[in-house]
Amino acid sequence: MGILELEWIGVLITGLGTLFLFGEILVNARGIFGLLGVGFMTIYFTIYMEPNSLLLIIAIYIIGLLLIVIDGKVVNDGTLATLGAASMLLAVGLAADSLVAGLYAVIGVIIGGAASFLFLKAFKQRDMWSKLTLRDQLTKELGYISMNTEYEQLIGQKGVTLNDLRPVGTVRIDSQDYSAVSNGQWVEKDTEIEVVAVDGTKILVEKVSD
């Protein structure tokens, strides 16, 4: 029995294939990782698949990979990436000639996908999923202003509503008018309020107890 005929070899081949394919998506590897990934996955599919099913399974796998890329480039909400990952797992599982070999292949994809994030420590990251995650904390120490300083000074000050807060409306504080929001409460016009919190430019107010 050749080494490529062993059931557990799938975890190695799909793991390396996914590692390099995902690595190409995550970092700028000048296409080298992509070629390695395609090579390993081609070996995997040609080992198990019959010619009449090969194109269909490869198509499912490629569609899954494309969905991940589209999510990272365009959508940025993780939905297409999840569907893409499921398609890739389905493809490698169906390609195997036995349940055990299929499980090995699926495990390889999961391990390879997780391990690909290690490339971020050594290579330049691609500008993907930037809308979904913020890598830096926006703190004052790093030069960011996390909230409008004028609004920050309003905390604890009292004012009056100029219209009904439902829960959004307008309040007047120290002769200045601001857009404000109540804490899920309906506050009537001409009611005394107090600023309890500020989040960026959103002013949260509460009705002053009688």
C-alpha cells in the first residue's frame, strides 16, 4: 500500500492545502502560497475522485473558496465566509472514498485554516475584513479622541426637553440645543432631564426624579 492510499494522509494533504490557500488570502505571499495550496488540493482530489465526479467536487470547493474571498473583499459580515467554509468541508468530505478518510480530510481543513493565521505574524497582511474588525483600540493615549470632548463635559448636567423624546429628540442644556436619546423611555416636552452618559456624539439622558 502506497503512502497516498492511507486514510490518514488526507489530514496532511488537506491541512497543507488549506494552510497555503488561506495563507494566500490573509497575507501577501505573491501567489506562492496559492500555488502550493492548489497543488496539495489537486493531489488530494485526484487521489480519491473518479474523473466523472472530479470536476463537480472541485467546483464546489472553488466556489467555497471564492465565497470566502468575496466576503473579505466586499461583504465583510462573515455570512459568505461561513457558507464558503461549509462548501469546502463538504467538498473534501465527499471526495474521500470512506467515512474515516472523509473525517480526516475535514479535520485537515479545519486545522489548516486555523494554522494559516500564524502567517499574519511573519508576512504583510492583506486589507481584508477591515470593516469587520478593528485591530487597534481607539484610545486617547494612541492619539484618538473616543468621544467629542464638548459632549463629554455634559455628563451630569441638567437641561430640558424641547420636544417629546420617543426616545430620540432635542434637549436644551446651558442654552445649547443637542440631539439626545432617553434610556428607552418616552419623555415629554418641557421635562427636566440629566445627561447620564455620552457615547461618541450620542447623548443619553434620563428624566430627573421629582
